[in-house]
Amino acid sequence: TLRIIADQRGCPTAAHEIADAIGHVVTMILDGSAPWGTYHFCGAGATTWYDFAVEIFARSARHGGPQPKLHRIRTEEYPTPAQRPKNSVLDCALAKERLGLVARPWQQSLSFVLEQMFAA
């Protein structure tokens, strides 16, 4: 049984999505077209850690992956030294508007990552 926090929301982002976004920004910097500023980038769509875990194991099951029992818990039931916000959803509109960065839905990235994992 895995105890998964169900009251924190965020936007899962695959490492390859972040790498692609960084590469795009670096290219803009090198050609002088990148507007200066602070930008957010993350996978499109929000979910909780619990719902993310449900989706991970449901999709991995299609490839013969494990199927643990998942148990919802509150943040308070999983003490950590660092306090975590209940809402970590980022607004990426500025990155889309100024840099042309458009994130794929996190579910699409998850499918890609799992396909890569199970193909290896």
C-alpha cells in the first residue's frame, strides 16, 4: 500500500518537456530574440499527487507494471522538514505569449515516458 498525498495540486512535467523548453529558450537567447523576464513552464493541466499516482499505475498496468493499493492521505499525515503548498499550479501564459512555449497535457507526457520505460 502506498500512502499518497491527495490535497496538494500541481502540474506534472516530464524532464524531456523541460529540456525541450530550455533548448527553445537558449536558441532564442542566442539569436537575440528572447525577451528578458521570469517565466513559468510546466505540463498543461493540474492534478493531485494521488490522482497522478492513480494515472501512473493505471497506465503502467497496460504494460504489465505493478498495481499497488493506493491510499489517500492529507499533507499533515506525511510530515516533511519542508512545508509544501497545497496549490503549486503555475500560470504559464507569459511563457506561451512571449516565448511561444506550449506545454503538452501531462497525461500525454506520462504516456510517452511510460512507453520509453517499458520499451527498454
